[in-house]
Amino acid sequence: MSTLPPSFPGYYVPPFSMKFRVLHNIPKTKAISLQWHHPSTLYLFAITALLFILLSLLSYAKASETHNNKTSSPFEFLDHLKGCHKGDKVQGIQDLKKYLEKFGYLNGNTNNDDYFDDELESTIKTYQINYHLKITGTLDAKTVSKMEMPRCGVPDTYHLTYGFLQGTPSEAVGAVARAFATWQGNTHFTFSQAQSFESADLKIGFGRGDHGDGANNAFDGPGKTAAHAFWPTDGRFHYDADETWVVGAVPGGVDLETVALHEIGHLLGLGHSSVPGAIMLPEILIGVTRQSLHADDIQGIRALYNT
Ligand SMILES: [Ca+2]
Ligand SMILES: [Zn+2]
Ligand SMILES: [Zn+2]
């Protein structure tokens, strides 16, 4: 119950009050109470109920038999793709791509062909992470049967695009792209570079001092604040241009990718963590590099999005 959105308080209150009213309105006549306590009626009722359960079990068994003989899943086209893996070219892979696109695992820019490419492999991995399947990147039997199950039409995943302010150095672009790939590999999110900065969901760049986010968000020269990002759905992530930015573990330098991992966490809605080793710790370490998330970061995002 605690998971119900606070905006729906009336959702579960009316049924309760209605039940109360009905119960109170039942006249306490002898007929009703006697019927339920009379042993022979109770036996009769129990036998009828048992028969009913048996009958429904029988018809269920019959139904699943027919189901096994003749697949009735709307996604049965996936059946003959069982065992497909990267490098394969099989008719029907195109439909698989459409399926994954429909449910939010691929964006519209996919190669619409029957070729099992790198992108399809990583997409299937994301699907397998999402459904707690073994991460094989291939269309193994378990993955196919999961995909064939009747499902809700609302997409599972969130695809976000990112763009860079003009003049962003290529080292930063590469580092941020790697950080997005790390988050993509561990969550139900997928990311790709936007066609233009304006159209991007997430906007990344460097700023110095007061850089247009308001005086409260001005950067502070070398040291102290190294970067910041805004909560969803704002999407802004800025590096302080006055820091010594580096790629990798360089003494005295701040690693672009490590900081990007942290700031992307904020872009997705995570706050700071106090768990040692978490990327979401507020302290940014100088001269070190981190290229993976901590279990605490992954748990945080799963809890936040209920995945
Ligand atoms: Ca600073
Ligand atoms: Zn800023
Ligand atoms: Zn932070």
C-alpha cells in the first residue's frame, strides 16, 4: 500500500467504506446465519466448491495443453530465432528489432535489417538485465520465452539522448560517452548521442564562474566544486572549467569519466550516498580513476525506478 502514489488516496479508500456499508446493511435474519452454520449445508457447499475447483483445474490443464501444441502468443515469430547470436543473419531479426523498439530497448535509428549486429547484442543484454536473466547477449531459450509472454504495452526502459555544448573537448566527449555506457550496462536506461545539442535530453558542457545557471550555481575557480548536475528532468551537467581535467589517474588531475559517472547519477535522480566505494559519494578524489559503479549505486537506481 505504501507504494501507491500519494496522488491516488481515493483509489483504495472507497472499496473499504463500501464493504462496511454492505455488511452493516445485511439484515441479521435467522435464515442467513442458520444456513452457514448448518453442517449438512456446509458439506454440500464444500463438495460443490471442490467439484468446481477440480473442473477448473481440468479445463486449465486442457487449455495449457492446446497452448503447448499451438503457440498462441502474439510474439510467436520469435520462436524460430532461438539460438541466434551476434553475426547471424536470419529472417525475422528485423521483427525482433521492431519488438525491442516498441518496448523501449532500441531507438528509431536502428538498422532495420535481419542482421544481428553489435547494437542488437547490447540491447538484448539490457533486456536480460531488466528481467534478471543470464546476461548472454544471445537469444537463448529463456530470453525468447520471456519475450513471448503476454505483456503490458508500456515500454520497460528509458532511452535518453545527450549532447555537448559547442567547444567541448573530444576527451570529455569520449569520457562522458564511456560513463553513459557504464550506466547503460547496469540499468534499464539506454543512451545515445543526440542529433543536436538543442534536442538532447541531457546537456553537457564546461562553465566558468557564473555560467548562466544563476548566481547560486556559479562555479568557484580551481578546487572545491568540480562539477554539478541538475535533478531530472532538467538534464544539465557542467564541469568547472577551472579544474585540471584529465583522462585516467593522473597526479593532481580530476578524471573526466569518474566525475561523469557521478554526475550522470544525479541526472537520473540519485542523491549522494555514504557507502564507501559508491560513485555517489560526494567527495571527488584527485589523481584516481573509476570506471565502474558500486552495488550501492545500482541498487539506488533500481529502487528509484522500481526495476
Ligand atoms: Ca571549482
Ligand atoms: Zn552549471
Ligand atoms: Zn554529487
